Amino acid sequence: MVEISLTNTRIRKKERFDPIDPKNIRVYACGPTVYDRAHLGNARPVVVFDVLFRLLRHVYGEDAVTYVRNFTDVDDKINARAAETGRPIRDITEETIGWYHDDMDALGALRPTHEPRATDYIAQMIAMIEDLIAKGFAYAAEGHVLFEVRKFPEYGRLSGRSLDDMIAGARVEVAPYKRDPMDFVLWKPSSGDQPGWDSPWGHGRPGWHIECSAMSAELLGDVFDIHAGGIDLQFPHHENEIAQSRCAHGSEVMANVWLHNEMLQVEGKKMSKSLGNFFTVRDLLDQGIPGEVIRYVLLMTHYRKPMDWTAEKVREAEATLRKWRGLTEGIEPSASPAPAVIAALADDLNTAGAIAALHDLAKDGDIPALKASAALVGLLDDRLGDWVAGGPDLAGFAAQLDALRIAAKASKDFSAVDAMKQKLTAAGVEIRMTATGVELSAGPGFSAAELEQI
């Protein structure tokens, strides 16, 4: 069996992945808060951990892997959006979940085994909070329930921070009902139009962190194999999950392996609305960038390294995928992905290495293996190929250039041929002239707009 190695944030090193039960591998990833479109940074963990899901299914069997990714559908951001728009909260969350599914489907991401919504697990959250109070790890105050952080000495181990450092460097809410500034909310009161549920502490709603602990325990058990998410969630969200889960269950760990993907930049700068470089996935799709191209770009960089989204990478991805789709059209895939691709992914999800191996397969002419191996990383899927069929029609330009070439051979004047070639090259068209004719293809710098001007 293929040996998988993963960099475990919990122990700060790469180690061999040894599942608790090879026939029942359990993975949890933090999902979106559903109040708006998913931005490009949100898409990175979706694609990265989709590759993890595919790899685990390939190695251990499709029925042996349970993958859970939640929807946070109770949150102050959602409440604020409802207040701004005058729309019911449920309408906003339902619409946003539909958007999310459409956008992530466009990136070729498989749907997780379970996609629990926080509002469907309120009873489990209340039960866990009651248990934490009974065990002395949480306390009720003024309609709130808070986790008492200093009752859990290992708090901060995941992110490598001490409590004093966290207090000094973090923006923590100071409230009179807190025993310590670092104590975090498990339950808070609701009033007015805020969503709420009856509880032993009054009408209220859960804090953010408790939902993932309750849902993962319900669907995966007290201790499971892998917990994944963006590095921005490491503190405080994942620290808080670990604290409340371990104290509730009396376990040494919440998950054996913690995986964190690094952040995303755009053209070398942090993505932000103030810089004008903030994109949702839908923005890119509406600009005509195919979902498969977005996926390829996201996989070009190892998940543990900061990733830079650039126009040049988009052009490279599109040209490569056009070439690969041309090579694999009508070709049956091999029975198994190439060993080099599997080995790259098994080595801490080295997607950049896997893509390099795919290039080697294309170069060596092993097209059946290319098709099977690309499928392992979610590329060259028939469901994602419509964009190629709708690509540039270069047949007319090829015929025109060929006619100019024939005329030039007779007149010995190749100036018209050279001018046409120069225009096509400027539009990003690659030209191959042979004794039998002219072949044109969209290259890395292809521009449909410039082509229309010829």
C-alpha cells in the first residue's frame, strides 16, 4: 500500500499517516460562513483538501473515507447582512450555500460525505456546553457561557503561543462577565431579530467555535484522523476547538493530524478590497477564466507555501490544459495513475510535484497515464471540459495564413505572411507551419480580444 506522509501542525513535522482504522478514515475541514460569495482565498483549502480526499479514496478505497466540511449558518456577519438587506436569515444562508456549491463544483471539487449546517446541531452544542460546565471547564455569567482557558494548561500548543503572549498580541473582548480576558464564548444571549434557541442559560445562540467540536464529534467521533483548514484558523478557532473537545471528551487529542494551508496573494500583494485585488470565485468565472484553470493555478504551489495568483499563471494553466485536453481527447485512461504522480501526492500533498509529473507524461507520450493521473488531482474531468469546446476557432486564420503562404511562394514576397504571423503571435497564437499546411493553437499569452482585431 502507498505510504502517505503529511506535515502535522500538532507536532510540527512531517510524519507517516497511520489511520486509526484503515477501513474508516475520518477527515474534518472547516467550511464557510454563508453570508456572501466565496473569495479566491476560500477556494484554496477547498481544492487542496479535495486532493487529499481523492488521494485517501484512491489508497484506502472510496467507501473507507468520510469527509466532513461544515456550513456556519448562524453568525453575527449573517445577522448583519440580514439587517442590511431586510431579507430573512434563512433566505440568505440558503442562497449562499447554493452559490458555494455552484462555485466549488465549477472548480471540480467533490462534494464531501457530509456538509452539516450549524443550526441542525444546536442540541449537540448545548449538550457539550452543559458537559463542560459540569466538568468545571466552563461557567455561566449574565446569559453567557464561557470556556475558562486557564483550566486547560495545553492551550496554545497548536499555534505555539503562551497565554501571556496571546493576551498581549490578540484583540480579545474585554467584558465584565469574563473571569479572564482569554476566556471565549460558548453561548451568548439573543435579542430582537437575532436568531436564538432556548437553553439552560436563556434564549440565545452558540459562539463560533463550539459548532465544529459538536459536529465533528457527532459525525466522526471524539477523536478522528485529520482536521484541516487555513492557517488563519489556527488561532483562535482551532485552539478553541481543541480545548473544548479535549476537555469534554477527556482525550489526549481531538484529531491525530492537523493540516493547515498557507495564505493567498494576488500579484505579490495581500488580497484586499482596499487594494482593488479582491476576487470572488464567481468574479473569475464571469471574467471567462474556466474553473479548471483556476483549479490548476491553485495546485501549482505547495499548500504549505504562500501562493501568488498571477495573470501569467492563468495563461500558463490555460495553455497547458488546452494541450492536455487535445492530447487526451478520445483516449481511454490507464487502469491506474502513474506511480510518480501518486508518489508526489503521497509526499505531503505535493501538488506542484504532481503537475511536474503530468508534464513528463505528456512529454513522453504516455497519454492514457496522463489522463488517469490528471483525474487523481481533479483535472481533465469531462464535466470541466466545456470551456475548451468553446475555445477560439482558429481554423479560418489557419486557412488564411496558408493561402498567403501559397501566394508568397509564387511571388517570392513573404511580407504579407510575416505580417499575419506577427499579428497572430501578438494575440498569443502559436504557429506551426509544415509542408502539408498550417496549424494554429492558443498559447500561454492567448487573447481573444486581440484575435478579434486581426
